[in-house]
Amino acid sequence: MKTNYLYLLTISMVTALGGLLFGFDISVISGTIPFIQEYFGLNEAMKGWVVSSALAGCVVGAMFTGRLGDRFGRKKILYLTSILFGVSSIGTGLANTLAGFVFYRVMGGLAVGGASVLAPVYIAEVSPAPLRGRMVSINQLTIVIGISLAYYSNYFLLAVGENAWRWMFAAEAVPSLLFLVSLAVIPESPRWLVARSREKEAAAVLRRIGGEEFAASELSKIGESMSGDRKRASLPEVRRRKYRFVLLLGVFLAVFQQWSGINVILFYAPDIFAQTRQGVDSALFQTTLIGLVNFGFTLVAMWLIDKVGRKALMVVGAAGMAVCYAIIGGFFFSGSTHGLFLLMVILLTIAFYATGLAPTVWVVISEIFPNRIRGVAMSIATFALWTACYLLTLSFPVFVQWFSAAATFWIYAIICLAGFVVILKYLPETKGISLEQLEKKLIGD
């Protein structure tokens, strides 16, 4: 097979711009918290709601995007998410009322939920099996780049003054426009085209990716996996017994990625670093280091994921995070949070997450669902992911108040340990296997 690497990389990177906007949108709020808390007069409970309001949109977006992508095509719904990203960024930056602010944050969340479902699915559906892990990981890399862009733009826009928070949000309009324009170069997913009996168009896409022989082979496999009824799968069908294991596994991995506690660090990083007693500027600067480490170790994960496999990376990541959270809890328990050691362990936690859980979960849940139910099943798993993320973000300040910061991080350590055990026991390795072969392996004929 002679893969057209440049073309595959181009369409994967364009699609992954949705991931960049995903990362930017969920992270930009971290640098604005001191400003919007003062501007809108937020107490601690309201702050938790405002910070997590976009995640409510993510939940709704994830719930419906898979079905919409199955009905109208991956590309059309990606276009819709790009428009939602742009409108929400401008609207949030211009908001003068709390209701208006929350409305546009929820709109941005809808776009994030949509992009988080369709970007990895699309890339998985166009990528040859030996390259699929690396290609889908591009989406995670762009999420990390988006997070880093949000952190750095927040840091440099501090100089604007009291209206800095408005520019922090509005800055997202630039990559939103880039995403909207760039989507013109990507084709529709060949697996979606086959499901609509548009084999000639699917063959043309596959030929451009891997040549004539690859196209013929893939079309045969895809057609076999979709033999019989090609209608969109319904929710009751997804819940059938033969799909139960892969659906439960996908939902577990999605929830575990969030309840590993990582988004507490990503969303509340300035608040956590404020414990070092070095001021807002220093806390925001330390937050930019998270983005740098996240980016570097995501590159490491991309290099390893098709070599050592998904399972090994996830096992090491879960174990490493459990140890790091135990240590962070110890720092808070002893009151030793004002030195550099807390920063170092937090950065090590990010390294384990970026290498072990961040890209691999998105790769695996885009792989394990059969062609016929992939859109709906991916929506269910991503819906579970964003629900877990929303509850985690909303509950963190409450847990700290109820149990203390130390006990909260120890809870995350126990969750990571439980995830380690489940992954070790139940997760099959998926590297180097075509989506159709993987379907046979997991659910049979």
C-alpha cells in the first residue's frame, strides 16, 4: 500500500482544528476567573456554575452530534461546529449580563461536544490501520495546542487591563474562522458514504489516501461489515447484547479519563497555584508550564501509540497519576504547598496523563465501536465523558470544602488505581488492526 501521507495528514490536521478549538474553549475560562468573578459579583457556588456552564453545552452537543453526523454526514456537522465556535467566542467577549455570558458559553460547549464526537471518528474512518493511532492522536495534540494557546493568550492579554477577559474569549474567533475555511478541503468519510450506498465516492476517497489496491480491499471490508440493513442504528439497537461489552468499555474509558481528575488541574490551575502564594501573574505563568508539558508529552504519546500500543500507555498513565495524586494530597495535608515541589508533581501528573490517558482514550473509543453503530455509540460515550467532566468540575470546590483538598486528591488517586485494574483486565489491544477486523474480534460475526 502506497499511502498518500501528505493528503492523509492534511485532512486529519484540518479536522483536528476542531480539537484545537475544543482545547481553547474549555481552557480559556481559567485565566478569566478573577475578572469575571469581580465583574459579575460571583460567589463560590456561582463561580463553579459559570466555570462549568460550557460543559453543560458539551453534554448536549455530544448527545446529538453522533446521530446528526450519521444523518447528514461528518463534514456538514463539523461545519456547524465551526460556526458555533465563532459566534460563541464573540458573544462571550461582548456579554454584559451574566445570563448572556452563560448563554454564549453553553453555545461554545455545544460546539466542543460536537467536535469531540466527530473529529476523532472522522480521522479514524479515513486512516489506514497501521497509522490510525497516530492520526487520531493528532486531534489530541491539537486539543493540547488549543489549551496552550488559551493559557498563553490569557497571560499576554493581561496587559489589556480590566477588559482583558473580553479579549481572552474573543481571541477564539480567529481559529474558528480558520477551521470554517479549511473544512472545504476534506472529503466526506468513506465509511459514511458506503453506509449511504455511495460506493463510487467512497472508492475515490480511499484511492486518494492509499491507492487502488487499498481502496478495493477497504471497500470490501466495509461493505461486508455493513451487509444487510444500512440504515442508521437506533438507540435500542446499540443496547443489544452483542454490543454491550464494547459500549460499557467505551463509556467506562470516557468517564475514567475525566474522573482521573485531570480537568481539575486544567480548569482550576490558577486557583491551585495560588496556594504557592506568589500572586495572580505568577499563577498564570505557572499555568502556561502545564500547556508546555502537556504538548511535549502528547508528542511522546503520538510516537509510542502505534509502537507499544494503547493498553500499555494507559496502564502506565493510570498508575503514575495515582501515585502523583497521593503525593499532591500529602502536600495539602501537611500544608507544604508554597514551594516548587507542588508545581513539579503537578507537571509530572500532566506528563502521565498526556502520555497515557489523553490521546489513547480518544483513539480507543473511536476504534472499538462497529461501523453500523459508531456514530450513536460514540455519542453515548462522549455524552458520558462530558457529563463526568461537568460533575467533576462542579464538584471540585464542593469536595475541597467538604473533605479538604488533601482528601479530594486522594479520592482521585483511588479512582486512578481502580481504572488501572479495569484497563489491565478488560481492555484489548487495538493497534494495527483494521476497524472491520477489530469489529469481528470484539463482537464476532
